[in-house]
Amino acid sequence: MAHVEPAHLVELALGHGTASEEDAGALRHIDRCRRCRDELRTMTRVVTAARTAQLVDLPAAPPERVWQRITQDLSPRPPAPRAPGDRTKRDRLLATACAVTLLAAAVTAAHRARRPRTGAG
């Protein structure tokens, strides 16, 4: 059996396991697999800590501007139109990479052209 999927481990850690054959197989695997056993143990600790947390354990709420910035960053925005001839940093890097590649190819070709040929090949 392959390793237990992380989502399935989370369900087991939350106590949402059922008496299904899938859960039974996962638990048998966890008994034999140290990696899955350690992951389940870690997830169970997180669940326990979250369930026993008190209001005083929680950090202060972030300022409203933080949530506004997160919302702004996650909102899909169309790319800003570029003026003709306006190059981005990526465009300049790409052009530089192409120029360097062409220069390397020219130097290699010139070097091979000047090298004497040895033997018939």
C-alpha cells in the first residue's frame, strides 16, 4: 500500500475516521510505516493544541489594513497595459540572454573554424 494521503491523515487526526475498509487499511499501513505514523502523531498534536487553545493564547488580531492587502493580493487583476516599446525587466533579461547565447555560438564557431583538422573522420 502506498503512503496514507495527507488529507486522510488529517481526517484520522481529527477523529473523523470511520469503520470503512479504507480507514482500516490506512491504520494497518500506519502501524508498519514510521513516516506515516510520525505524520499522524504530529497532526494529532496540532489538533489537540488547537482544541485546547484559550482566547488568551491567541495573538492579537492584525490591523484591518493587513486583511485589505491580503484581499488585494489575492484578487485577480488584469495585467496593466504596456505602451508600445515599453520593456519589462523580464523582456530585457530575455534579450540579454539571447544576445549572450548568440555571442557564445559565434565565438565557438570562430574557434572551431581556426582549429586545424586532424585526421579523416
